[in-house]
Amino acid sequence: MRSPNTPSLAILLACSFAFIIVQLDVTIVNVALPAIGQELNAGVSALQWVVDAYTLGFAVFLLSAGALGDRFGSRGVFMGGFALFTLASLACAMAPDALALNVARALQGIGAALMVPSSLAILNAVYAGDRKMLAKAIAWWTAAGGVSIAAGPVLGGLLMSFAGWRSIFWVNIPICIAGFWLTARVVPKLRGKNPARSFDVQGQVLAIIALTAFIGAVIEVHTLGLGHAAVLGALAIAFVTGALFVRVEQRSSAPMLPLGLFRQSGFSAAVLFGVFVNFAYYGVIFILSFYLQKVRGFSVMHAGLIFLPLTGTFIISNIISGKMQAHTGSRLPMIVGGLIGASGYALLGIFGISEDAGFLAMLPGLALIPGGMGLAVPAMTTSILSAVDRIQAGTASAVLNTARQVGGALGVAVFGALIASAASTAVLRGIGIALAISTALLLAGAMLAWLYIAPQANALPRAAAD
């Protein structure tokens, strides 16, 4: 539609603004959680919801957001996402209590879901005549999100040190306004590809209920106990609505989640790999923030700076991943990335977590964890897209990223329960268990890649997300 010129580069910038803010808000809150808990009188379970309300809102609306773009046009949905994210960030910054904050975080997640698939659809339209430029645009878009998710704890620590925890939400507003303004100026109006496409309302509602009930039960089980009526009731609701969701999707002519995709072993293995990666990473970042401030007594800035190695190695390994895929396919980077990530979690658990461990003891683990992710995640996305027909590429990518967000929410819920005790010894024991689980999950991911990912999975991704 357009040649790769200055206007199209401005469009890339607008789309990158969206992915930066979406990914930043996944991790920027982590170093602020102790301060939020203190000011709002919130316990660990309420603080888990600060993270999980966002990831759940993102996860459960991601698939449906693609359908909205197809029906109403990507530009309008994209700008709507910016607007909602801006208002939700304002509500977060002004939240009087934990409940209001968590509701606003869920709205942020919905705004994020509106922006991600529509931004990719915009890039695909703008660079439709030049596949090489499209690949470069997606690479820059992916890199922007990858760097922001790794830099979140660092930026959060810096902001917290000078302006308090509410500043981590105020900072979103100028970025969102800039993205909205730039989109209005440079992004062409794109009509929906399928204005008659139906919206899977039943599937959407059932997915929200099932996932929220399940995550809520996992978060509250430590406080209330597994036998508590509220926990058992939530698990029952999750099971019933989950079963109904599967039934509805099987019968729907335009399902939110095409279950037939999972019949392909390579697709299923890559999705499960993504769940393992996010479960471990989101969960560990959540509990490390508590460890650094509550057990070690570090300032919020010091805690944020300790996460700095996450950013550098992620950038380097992302670049290496692309070069590896060009020569070996997706399988090897996924295997090597899984093994490197597992080594990072293991080293952090063995040497980096104690009441007096220094930064140098933590450094190898903190460097290897994102190094493994940066190798594996782009290859995992490519393998997903090579496992399906080209016409299903967008849906397949949305399924992968929905599964990854759910995995991240589960990681925060499960690992958060392990450190719910205020005692330092219990926190250390919980972190040790969490890191052992993370090591096992990444090893299992490497095994899945070895067994089920085709070595030649080298298709050019039309949609990707970190």
C-alpha cells in the first residue's frame, strides 16, 4: 500500500509506542508492589491481582480484539486501545484502594489487547508491498516490546525513588497521547477486512469467567485454604465454564479459539513452551521484587537496578536468535534458549538467593534467564506460524500470546502463594521452590522443542509478540 518512506516509519513508531507501553506495564509494577501494599494496606493476594488483573484482561480479550479489527477496521480499534489505556492509567494513578487499582489494571489489560493485534494488522497493511521491510518492521516492533518488558523493573525503580509508586502509571499517559496523536496524523483509515464477521460473545464471556475464577482460586488458596467454600466454589465455576467454553468453541462457526489448531503437535508444543516461559519469568520477577526489598532491605532504586542485566542480554540474544533461525531453523534456538534459561534459574536458586547473597552471585542467573528467553521466543513464534496455513497466521499468533499471558498470570498466582508468609525464612524457601519449578519448566520446554518442533520451521512471521 505504501513504500517504506518517512510516513510509514512514523506509522512504525506509533505501533511501537503501543507495544512499548503494553509490555512495560507487565513488569514495571513489580518493584512498586511493596510500596503499593503499604500505602493501600494490601496483602500479598491483593498485590498478586495488581499483576494478574492486567495479564488476565490482556489474555481474555486478545483473541476477540482481532475479530473487532476485522469487523470495524484496525485503525479505529488501535486508537480506541490507546484511549482506554490512557484513561485506565489515570484511574490507576489516582486509585484510592486496592480494589479500584485492580479494576483499573484490568481495563489497562483490555486496552492492551485492543492495541497489539491491530498494531500488527496496521504494519501488515502499510508494508504489504515489501516483505523485507515488513520483516524489519516487525523485528523493530518486537525488539521495542522486548526491551521495555526487561527494562520495566529498572524504570519502575527509578520512578519510585523520585516520585512514588503512582508515577509508574502517570508515565503512561504522555506516551499514550503521543501514540494516539501520531496514529491520527499518519495512519491511513483501514476498512475492516470482514465487516460481517460475528463476535463470539458466548466464548468471550465464558473465557473471562473461567480464567478469572481459576486464577482467583489459586491466589486465595494460601490465605483461605484449599477446603474453603470460596476456593472450591471458584474451582467448580472454572471447571464448568471451561467445559462450556470448549463446547461453544467446537460448535461456533467463527470461534474465538479455533480448537482444531491444537491437533498439530508442533503448534501445541510451541504454545506449551510459551506458557512455560511466561509462567517462570512473570512469577520469578514478581517474587524477586519482594525478596530484594523485604528480605534484603534494598531501596526501590537499588532493587530496580539489580534487574538491569535482564535488558542487555535480552537485546543481544534477540539478535542472535534471528541469525540462528536463518541457518538452523526454529528448533535449535528453542532448545538452546530453554537450556540457557533453565541454567539461569538453577544458578539463581543455588548461588543468588540467601539473606546475604551479593549482586555478583545473582548476576549469572539474571543474565542467563533473559538470554535464554531472547533466543527462544522469536523462534517459538516462527515455529507457530510455520505450523499453520498462512491464512491462519494472525489467529495462531493471537492464540500463542493469549496462552502466554495466561501462563504469566498463573506464574504470579502460584509463586506468589509460595511467599505469602511474612517470615524471611519462609520467603527464601518459597523462592527456592519457585526457581526449582522454573528450571524444570524450561528443561521441559527444551525437551518439547527437541521432540516436536520441525528443524526447518523457518517461515517468515506475519505477526509476533513478546
